[in-house]
Amino acid sequence: MAVELDTGLPSVRQIQTIIREEKEVEMKLVTGDLLTGKVRWQDHHCICVLDQHDQPVIVWRQAIVYVKPKL
């Protein structure tokens, strides 16, 4: 049974806007690592970021401290 994202949640809507506008983001992880790239997709558990070499990095949502658009 497929479960859809709750697009009523502000966090889901904000990530969808970042994906649609192809903005580059900074993503800090609980390990202290900092990822930069473009968000490709999101699901209930993960977010995929394309790094500077266009390589996909899949990150579990529970590992994320913050996501912010780069200026």
C-alpha cells in the first residue's frame, strides 16, 4: 500500500518548492557533515541530493539537522 507525502506539512511544501525551483541547498547532518547540492526528490523517509559531481546522495530524514537554500 503506497502512502503519499502529506503536502499539508510546511516542511514538505518547502522542499517541493526547492525541488521545483532547482535551488542549491546546504544540508547539515547530525554527524556534523555538510552537504551542498540540489534536492532531486523526497519521500517519507529520505531526501536525495545531487552533489557537485551530479552524484545522488540519499539521506535519511532523521539524520538531517537543517536544510537551507544557498544564496
